[in-house]
Amino acid sequence: MPGVKIDKNHCKGCELCVRACPQDILRMSKTIGVKGYFYAEMVDSSRCIGCQLCAITCPDVAIEVHTHGTSFALFDY
């Protein structure tokens, strides 16, 4: 299963990762981070396919995706 790590101290709350996620498993937190912004957080990690679109679109490089060598297919829910 892929692992997504979001550094809430570097996230500026631009929501680009939330819009980029094909599985709709990212959302903005209800708490404010160190920089004074609502940061992105994972809603359902079991549905992550490891596509890395969230990490690619993040302008602050606040997201890391680890796929552990596994390939996943995209399914519409």
C-alpha cells in the first residue's frame, strides 16, 4: 500500500493537491498549521493508488509518496 506523507509545516494551503488527486482522498484540515494556513491531510489512505499527482503538483514540495515497488490501477468509485 502506498504511503503519503504531508509535511503540515511546509504546506501553505493552496489546495492544488486536493484538486489533483484522482481518488478524492485529500482534503484541507480544519486546524491551522505553523504558517497560519489550513494544511492538506489524507482522508482514506487505503484508496491511495500511488500516482504521485499530489506530490507533483505541490509547489512547496510538502508531499512525499512511497509506493514500496507496488503498481496500482485507477478505479472510479
